[in-house]
Amino acid sequence: MELWTLLKLLSVLFVLSVIGLYVYRMYFDPLAKIPGPKLAAASLWYEFYYDVVRKGRYTWKIWEMHDKYGPIVRISPYEIHINDPEMIDEMFGMKTAFFATESHELHRIRRGVFAHYLSKATLLRLEPGIQSVIDKLVSRLEGLRGSGRNVNLLDVYASLTGDIIGQYAFAQPYGLLDDPDFSPYWHKLIMGVSPNGHILKQFGWMMPLMKAMPPWLVKIVQPQMMTLIEFQQEFRRQVIQAKEEITRGEKPVGQETIFYDVLTNDQVRPQEKETDHLQDEAQTIIAAGSVTTGNILAIASFYLVSNPPVLGKLQTELGNLMSKTGPLPKWQELEQLPYLTAVITESLRIGYGVSHRLQRLFPDTVFQYNGYALPPMTPVSMTTIFLHDNPTFFPDARTFRPERFLEQPSLRKYLIPFSRGSRQCAGLNLAYCELYLTLAAVFTPGRFTLELFETDISDVETKHDFLNTSPRLDSKGIRVTIN
């Protein structure tokens, strides 16, 4: 057979296979009756266009789908999205659902390895160490008082949370707060890595290929991917260093350290101590433990500074407590403050936590919703942004109003900034500890005053979903001066 004839035959077969796949997905697939755009049902390229080409905008396209088609839509050939706050418990129940990335049993084992180190009881013991890092932040800000210099709170708080989690994970404080400019590269590094998630979702083969290529070629072909590779290599280096220190009989001094304790714990399976696995865990813990909480702290600070009545109420409450406890109240004491708790809850609501949709599988049951029956193992997702901005439960949703949670405490059940159920973020206790202690320290009455510098709501509102929330791409951050 001539080459040209073979190529024509292959081309015809390819076109027929594409047409056949389209016909199947449109008319014979078990999900064919679920409403939604035909292009989204036909191909993952629809999602690719909005999340890669349009830079993290598929979330807002899905919102438009719900406006047009109703509370259940087919957003890809395989995935169904639901926008209904009353479905939160069923979607995120402890016994019914799990992520597609690994088996539920394997996740349970691996989560159990780290659960102790991120438990509230452990963090209460570590609170003095966390407070000492916050004290360093306060000292830095006091040193800038009256200087007229502006600082980016996204960098400031990412440095704070990065130093805290670095010390706790590897006994290696990164010294981010010591940098005169609050280490802007750190926040930029993690946010620069985030968009790669959309690319790797579409092209899972790309990361192994990039790792096999010479670094100089990766930097030319896909510089963003090189940033991710270097990010992973650094965590691998830290894991290997921890193993070598243990081999030499060295032990971190001063506090419990997550990865040292995991590596020396005889109850932890050998599989969970493998370098590749611990590298992945380190990336998740360090990245999630830095930018996500840091972003919420920056957003909370913006809304407090731009709402004097809200800030006044908070500082009155803090002042009343500190008149009894002194200038450094404990985490458990701060948790009892209703207005501070409402401020933190509203900050988590309006800042979302994670912007990307949360996906679940139901392996053994037919998922029933709104008259539709989804086969077992169908990915079903919900999105924090849609729930937190739901106009029925949160009227005037983009207005920062902590009072809504004092008036209706039951509204908290519609919030999922840390997800919920068996896949709830393991670091939520650390996040809450940092939120309470940091906001109390920074906004202690009479200490110093933050004033916004060339910053408005467009620097805060989420406009791109890179798994982490992102404002408009040309934003210079949430900048303040200290007086």
C-alpha cells in the first residue's frame, strides 16, 4: 500500500472515530440526558479553552451554564456539576464520597499519618512557636510605621505562613519574614505554579516528559512547567536531607516536626516514607499552608481597613479581652470572641479559600438528583464560589458583613472553604490558629494603623481560578502603608 493511500485511510478512520465518539456522547452515553452545552459534552477541549487559553475562566462559564440550564449541568464528557447548597451534606458526607485521584482506603491511611501532626491538640502545644513568628511579623510592621513605604499584604502574609509551616514541617524556617521586602518571590512562586494544574489535567503525560528533558530545553519550551519542576525538586531535597539527618542520628531541636516524626515513626508504613510520596506530601502541605491562609489574611485585612465601623467593633472586642488577659491572648481565648469569629467566617466566605470545583465519586451507588440518575463512579462536583455567593443565603454576597453570621449562625453550614467530610483539608486547624492569632495581633487597638495604598476592590475580587484564587492578572497586590 502506498504511503499516500495509507495516510488517506488513516485520516478517514480518524474522522469517523471522532464522529462516532461525538454521536455516542451526545445520544448514547449514560450522561447524554443531562443538560449542558453540546461542546462541553463532546470534548475536554471546551474546558481547555476556558481554563488554559482564557486563563482560569471555566468556573464563570459553568456559572453561566447553571443560569441557562438549571442546578445540574454536564460540564465535560465525564463530569457533572451541581449548584445547590442543600446538597452539600450529601455531596461531602463522611461515608459516601471520595476524590478520583486515589482509593478511599489509601487516602484514609495516608491522611491518618499526618492527622496527628495537624490536630488541634498538637497545635495548642505548638502555639508559642506560632506566636513567636507572628511577633516577628508585628515587629517588622512596627518598624515600618511612619516610613511612608507601602507593602503588599499578599507577600507579607505568605511570608508569615510560609515561615510557620516551614518550621513545623522540616524544622527549617525559610526566613521569609527577614527579607526587607517580605520575600515577594515566595507568593509569586506558588501562584506561578498554580496555573500548571489546568495544563496537567488535560495533558497528564506532560510532567513525566518535562522531567525527562534537559532543564535548559524545558525553560525554552514551557518555562511555567520548569518553575513547577524546580518547586518539586526543592521539596525532594528537603525530604532527602531529613532522611540523611536521621541516618546520622541528628534530631530537630525545639519542637515537633512533621516529616522527622513521620520518618522515625515505626507505626507508619514503609510505603508512606518513600521519597517520591513524601515529596508530594511536602508540596501539598507547604504550598497549601502558605498561600491559601495568607490570601485569606490579606483579604480580611483589606475589608477591615476599608470598613472602619467593622474594624471599630473588632478592636473594641479585642480591647475588652486584652484588658483581662494582657496583649497576647491565647488562641482558645480568641475563639470565644463572637465578633472576631464572625470576621474570620465572613473572610473565609468572601475569600473562598480554594476557587476550583471540588469533585467527588460515588463508587457503589447511583447518585440521584433533580430527576436524573448518575451511574456509579461518575465525577460530580460543586464549587465553593457558587455556594459562598449564593444570593438566597447570602444576600448582597460581595459585601463584607460579619454580622450575617451573628444574626444567623446556621448559615455556616453552607460554607466549605476547607471542603468537608473525609476529604476536608487536614490543615484547617493550623489555618484557624493562624487566622485568630494574626488578626488579633495586627489589629490590636493602639498598636499601628494600616492604610490602603493604591488598592481597590479589583485587587481583591477573584477573577481567575488557578486552583488558588487570583485577582485580575495586572493587579499589584493588596498594598498598605503603616502609620
